[in-house]
Amino acid sequence: MKATSGNLRIDQSYTMLGQEYNGKYNDDVCGETCENCEKYITNIAIVKGSDDNKFYRIGLDCASTLTGIEPDKIAQAKKILNKKAKLYKELDTTIKTAIVSSEYNTAWLYDYDLDKWSTGFRWRINYEAFKDVINNGKINIIIEKDK
């Protein structure tokens, strides 16, 4: 069943271009509201209208009601965003050490204290993408020197 109310036009089709996670993982995160229903959202779908060519940031639940958005895209986005939510939670509660390689722009995250790289990491992530989150004061960051 497709939506019959909300701020987005129902007489056009939409394409989902991407997704973002905006959960509360530190005190600096501000809430975002859906451009369709105006409710607070953490799982954000970025969609584009076929007629007006405008981009909208809406919740995944609203995205699933719009014409043109494939159910598989929603399911794939939910899977990706659930993994990000788990990472953000662990960054805030579990991760103790990050070993960073500037050469590879990668950070290996561990749930225990150590002073050099080890195969027992919980996550391997793009360092630049998560740099601000990792620098939360709770995680011991070790920068490896380039070889």
C-alpha cells in the first residue's frame, strides 16, 4: 500500500540514492526529522523525485511507502544501517583501542587494551570517515608509523 499523506508528492515516483545513520552515538549529534512525516529519524533514506528532481531526506519507513522505491533497496539499506548502529554503539561502550594506519587510512578497533596491531580486532573501518567518532576520549588511539 502506498502513502496517501505526507509532505512529499504522491503523484510522482522516487528513486532511492543512498542511506545514512544518524543515531545518538555522542553528545554532539542533533536530531533530524523526516521531510515527509516530520518525525525524528535515525535511519535516513536519500531519495530523488522523478518530476521535480529534488532530493529529500526521509525515514526508511516513509521511503517504503513511496512509489518507485524497490522493497529490496529498503531491505538492503536496513541491513547496512543496522550494522552501522551496532558499530556506533560499540564505539561508545565496548571499543577500548584503535590502531590507525595512515598509510592505508584504516583503523582496526579492539575491545581490549593493546599497544600494536593484532589479528583479534572487532572492526576494520575507514579512519577518515570515523575519525571524529573515534576521538571521543574513551578510546586509546595508536597511530602506526608508515613503513
